[in-house]
Amino acid sequence: MTALTVVAYNVLFGDAILVCIPEREGRKTVMRHVLVDVGNVLAGPGSGSGVFRSVIEDIERRLDKQPIDLYVMTHEHMDHVQGLLRARTDGVRLPPIDYAWLTASAGKDYYERFPEAARKRSLHLAAYNRVKRIALQRNLLGAAAVSSFLKNNDPRKTDDCVSFLRSLARRKTSYVHRKFKPVAGTNFSFREAKFSVWAPEHDTSSYYGRRRPVMRKSRGLKAPAGVDPAAFEALVEFSHTGLGDEMLAIDRAANNTSVVFLIEWRGWRLLFTGDAELKSWKTMEQKKQLQPVHFIKVGHHASHNGTPDEDLLEQILPRKRPDSRPRSALVSTCKDTYNGVPDEGTLSRLERRVDTLYRTHDVPPGKPVEISFEEMK
Amino acid sequence: MKRRSPKIVKGVLIPVLIQDPAVAVETEARSITHPVVVKDSKGFSAGPACRRVAIVDLDFHTGKLRAPAELDPKARPYPNIGMYRAPIPTKKGAASMPWTRNSERGIDVGQLGFMTLDDPFMKVSVFGTVLRTLGLVQNPAVLGREIPWAFPGEQLLVVPRAGDLDNAFYHRDSRSLQFYYGATSSGQTVYSGLSQDIVAHETAHAIIDGIAPNLYDASSPESLAIHEGLADLTAGLLSMRNRELTHKPGDRRMDLKIFQQSSRFSRIAEEFGRWRGHGTSLRDICNTKTMDPKGRQDRRVDSSSPHSASEVLSGLLFQVFRSLFARMPDDPAAWRKMSKQEASNFEAMRYRVAYASDRTLGLAYRGLDWLPPGDASFADLTLAMLAADQEFFPRDARTRKQLREEATSRGISVSDSTSRFVSQVEVPLSPAAEQKFLAQHREALEIPSGADVRMTVRLTHIYEPPPIPRTTSESFDLTPDMKRWVSAKTENYLIKLAWEQHETNDLEGWGTARSYRTGSTIVVAPDGRVRTVLHNRNAALSTRSRSRFLRRVLSGQRVTPMIGPDGTPLERGLRAELREGTLSITGAMQALHVAADIE
């Protein structure tokens, strides 16, 4: 086989991507495999753990008794991390994995080494708990998007999955960031394909946004004596707003720690972006990482904030193409899980820059979309 | 028996914290608290609260109000002046109020102790600083009028400890100033409400919004930088009024040198700035920053960033302050007001600071008062300052010359293209007269045909402000007493006209044109004589920097309302509307501060 194949599964709202890479070893060609994430959300139309069994079985078939050479966990969200643990709990035998790359902040001692990130993380967890209490108080837990958001960001559930993923690799688990150097035989097994990590930064503290706390509603809160009641009402009303923004800020922090990596193989350049959002894209630009690619796994399930603005996108998918190779993009998403995801405007922007836009939801749940990259002379 | 209603306390003595606690230990100031006496005919109540400002100690984390600071029924430091029961927390425990009549002892540096979240002193101190800032701008030497807020109602609410966040902001819709706090990586808690600079800066935003409300919705970074620059200048000049900081024990003189270099007076929000990783402070008004993109690297600013560009304006006005401070003895009007006794002692220095500070703030705020509505550049503000100053201080050409030269040296192009306008108009004092005025002068004012025009006409006074304050003690009324300075003879009318202007939009995906607000100011004597005409000019640089600023703030945004997971629209502050290919922007000021992550 002379084609690199990206196999993206419809796992509803989540990611599960297998990359099959032929590599020359002497006169022989061997197939090596990278598995990127496996997971989906825990509530709403994008949820359903039943898909993982068929996904793992399909992966097993494609591996043809070989191990997964590299497993990449892009970031700590349930729609990216829960699938393998869930499948094993359901009695599915997982294929062996040689090497694993987990995002840097998933390291056990990470927050001991990065105190500012630890400080922000603790604020972030407090914000999560506060948002959960307010959602309960406002009777929002029944709303699919709120429930999905809360479960997807649940730190305890995520920790269980990450803890499991840390111990998956037979050879070595590495915690990767922009300065991480892949070395064949040390932290991955590829000889011909070149891997480079564009994000995240090792110190993740800059990925945490600044949000004012949203106030829970208190009964009997009245303007104190001497205070203009109308002004007080305006203040209290303002303090109750911003719940959606705070939820997205919590979500964004983990998304921005996504491992963004490039695979270069026989002239093809394939970019896997996890759920990196604008802050991460801007940092990648500042660090001069951005360069043209032929394939992009569209970030954050094609939400409006997972794909960079036009000036940055131009650096990745320039209108004036540097070569004649076809370009494609892959969207791994499920409608009606979150408001406005996938974002039609984002899809149109991408369609203007690529030849083919693949969507996982064009195939039935558990089934894959295959994208081939033939060797070109 | 008829119950007697409690006596209204019409004045209070308020201790205010004048230096960031962490920074205070590094300085040699006499005290880090300062007494201020504020009066208002409607009185003061628990909270603290008064007609213009009320402290609302609302905890956003718990949704509960903390107990208000109560007035102390027994405390009468001066006749008819009350006090709040707010002992100052010191390392040895709560200190009794340090001021009694004839005693102005403060709290020594290093004495200040741990401040708990429900400490009444913080409420009182924030209240005092907000009122002090308001008093500074309203005083006869600066604007000489009571400044209304930009929102309905008379009262600005102040939340001194809103929650855990490294931020503080003025928010028009909730009629409030909100101060947040947080822990540093070393575990120390930084309260933005304990920083005099931050409280004064945010209060200045509310004041500026009351004077020039159009700037809040402006879309050019220079318009927003006017807000920031004047707010920093106000905070910096307020800190110079603190004699506890300007005078070291045993030192009877205050040297000009202290203002010639970056100092604790010129550095804005030192503790907060360090916490946020901005070096020694958030910004420094003692600077040589320039708008000139070809200027020296270390002098250049990012013209698309309101906070960065603001340093040009604050630096320019601080330079004017320094010159005024240096040449106060040459001003006979100021010098002859001081007695021989005062001139010989260190009080003279306090008069000198007050003289230079009032003159500079007056120059700035009168310019702001006269600034045409809409998007304005530093050049527009400079021209407005020059025009107002010419009317208020016709004999002091030296200050105007310096302002003009300093602006030019900082890359602000102050061109004197005279506007062709009639010399006599009919003052439009009724809706019908406004329509007539507009029909007559629309063309001369270059208002595009079909543009809706909003006109306001306000009575204003042009008078000779006091060169130095009557005393250097800080005692002021929330309604400035202007009887000495204004009369029917000083009456004039300030006519402001605002409309929408269009320019080409180069932001991909956001239409082909965009609108921004602009306008004119006409100052007219009661007999209809036109004294001044000012227009906001949209320079090419403004268009370019507006594009760069909008590109930044619109990053990741869409025209359609964005809905959060909770099903409600996301709070973006900035509102972008696209109608028939034309983009219009509102709420940039709010987005810059409340949404926070833009800069």
C-alpha cells in the first residue's frame, strides 16, 4: 500500500481518528499507526458509548495484529478521552499501544512544576463548581447543552480517564508541548514520517481566560438603605449574567491545551489540531509555527472559535497554493449537541480553501470516513 | 409623642488608603492613610452611601451583601462632621480612628495589618477615594460643575470586593464600579479596591463617561485611549495630593526632581501591575511615548491598542504638569495668593502641586467637555483643549504653546485648519430652533445629507478659574460652590452635534463599509456670537488603527447573536451589527474592560 490513510470515526460528538502510515524499512513497507483521542460527550444527542465497540473492532481489523505505534491524547475533555476506558469497562479488548503522547498538563506532577498554572487551575475548578451550583439553582441541568458541557468538563471523571491513559503505553508515555522533540525509538517509533508539535506551550497558565464570577440568585436580596433601588437592581441583574460565557471560558482553557501536531509524509503535510481555540492559534502564530498544510483536522468540532481568523488561516491554507496537491479538511462533529456547532460560517470559510471537506456525520455512528493521501511522484 | 427624625450627617471625615499595601513597605512615607472631608446637603448614611456614590459590598461568589460600615454616632472630629465606624486594621489589632481635631496622625507604613474580606475600613477607604476623585474634577479650578453620570439616576454604586479576578472596571449598564481581588502565586491577596490608583482610575472612567458619553461606544483606539489616558492622569495627579507621600519626615522641601523621573507618583497601580506581570506597574505617566510609528523603538506605542496608546496622552499632559510645577513662582496670579509665611514653608510645595495639578486637569477636562461627540483622536482632543484654554486663560499663551509643542513632538498632528463657519447664530433653545439651526448650518458643518443628527445644547460658564486653592486641606462639597466664579456674565452655550459617518471597511467578512460616529462642537455666547467651532477630523491613521483594533476585538466573533450553552446570548460587551454591508460597532469600551481578554 502506498497511501497514507486518515480514518475518522463517527463517534457522535467527539473525536476518534486513526492514521495509517506506510513506512519504508529497507525494501519492505510496514504500516504504522497513530490513534488520536477516542471519546464523545456524556449527554445529549452527541453522546452514546455504544459506538466505541465497533470503532475498536474496526481499528483492530486495520491493525492486522500489529500494535498502535502511537496514541495521542490531545486534551483533557471527555469527548476526547473517555472512549478507551469506556470500551474496556464494557469488555472490549484494546489493542496494545507502544508509545503514548499526552498533553503536557496531564502529567502527574505538572502542577507542582508550574505554580502559576496550578493557581489558575484551582480558580478554574472553583469556577466549574460554582457554575454547576448555579446551573442547578436555575434548573438548567435538564438542558442537553448544559448537561453535556458540565459532564465534558467534569474534573473527576476526566481524571479517571487520564489516569487510565497514562498507563496505556507499553514502552513510554510522554507529556508533550511545543518544545517536545520526537525521537524514534525513544518516544515514538516512526522512521520515515516526521512529526512536529506546534502546541501547547509547556506553561499552560496563559490559556486560562479571565472571567468575572457569575452570581447565584439569592432570595430577599434588596437594596440596602441609602442605595438607589433601580441602580441596585441593575447591578444585581448584571451580576447574574454571563453564565454561558463562564462555561465557555472553562471549556476554552482545556481546549487550548490541545496537542496540535503535524505529520509530514512523502511531501504531504497533515495537521491535527485537537480542540485548539483562538488563544492557542495566536500563540502558535507568535511562535512562528504556522505553515501551509494539505490536510487539517478542523478544531473543536467546527465551532466558530476552533478555526483561526482569516489572517491566520491564510498561513495554514493559503489561497495561493504553494503546490498542486489537493487539500482537504475533516470535521468531526454532531449537530444539535451545542448551540451553533458546527458553525455554518466556519464550514463555508473552510470550503473556500479546500477541495474536499469530509464530515464524520455523513456516515452512520461507529463507521469511518477514509481519506487517502497517495504517494505522488 | 412625636419622634424626632435622626439628624442628617452632612459631612464626613474619611480616612483613605493612599498607597498599595505591598508597595507601602518599600517607601518612606509618613503614613499610608490620608484624611478627606466631604460634605453634601443630602447627607451621608451607613454603607457608606451618599447622594452620588454608595458602597454595595456584594459578594458575587455567595450572592450575599456584607454588612455596611456604620456611622459612629459619637464621633465628631470637626463641628458638623461625622465619621464611620471603621477602625484601621493594624498589626497590633484594630486601631481607633487616628484623627481628632488638631491632629492628623495617620497610620505608619508597616503598621497596616491583614485586612479581612468583611473589613469596614476597605469600604470607607474606597468610598473616600471615589468621592475624592470626583471632588478633584468637579472643583472650580478644573470643571467647576457637578458632573452627571452617563446612566439614569444620581448614584454610582461601588462594589469593593466583587470576587476573585485580576480586574477592576467601570460598567455603565450596571451603574457601578467593580473591584476584584485575587491571590498571587506567593499566596498574598491583592485587592484592587485597596489601590488608590485603580479606584481613582475607574472613577475617572465614570466621570469621563458622564462628560463625553460618546467615547464609550467609539470604535477607534485613540477614542478609547482618551478614556485611559485621562483616567491615568487623574489617578497620578491625585496621588500627588497626598502630603504623606510627597513629604518625608524632617524634609521641608519637595523637589522638582521627583517629577522628572518615573516615581511612585507616576507609576500607575504598582501592586496590581506586578501581580499581572506588567513589571513595576501597569503604566507610567512619566514617559516619552509617541504616536510616531517612525519614533525610537522604546518610545513607540501600539496605536491599535487603547491601553498602549493612552501613555502618549497621559505622558504629554504629565509633561505639561511638570512645566507648570516648575514655573509656578513665575505666575504672579498664583504667587500673590500665597502669604509670605506660606511661601517660606513646605506648604508652598503643596500649593505648587495643587496649582500645577488643577491647571493640568482643568486643561484636560475642559478640553474633554468641549470635545465634539463621536470618535475622536488625540489631535481632536488637543485642539479642544487649546480652544477651551484660550477662552478660560486668554493670557496664558505659554501653557498652550507648550501643549502644542509637546503634542507635535509625540507625533500628534495639531493642524490649525480654520473652519468656515458663520460668526453669529441663533442659539437653538427649542426643538423647532434646533431644526432651523440644522437646516441653516448643515452644509457648513459638512454633515452628510440624509444623516440623522443628534443635537444637545447645554448652558456652560466660561470664567477665570482660581489659580490656587484657598487652602490645601482636603475639604470639599459634592456640589461645588461656584458663586465666587460664575455669574450671568459668564454664561455661554455649548452646542454639540453628532452623526454617523461611513468609511471603507477592510475587515474581511464584515461588510464593505463601516460607520463611526463623529460630530462638532460650537460654543456660543448668549447673544449668538460664535466663540469656537470644533470638528472631529478622521485622519488616515485613525482609519488604519481602527481597522487593526476592530480586527483584534472582532476576532472569533460573528454578526449573528452568539448563544451560550445555557441558551442565553453571550455577553460580549462589543456589539457588531452588519446592515446592508455596513458594519457598526457599539460597546467597545465595555468589551475592553469587562470581557477582559482583548488586551
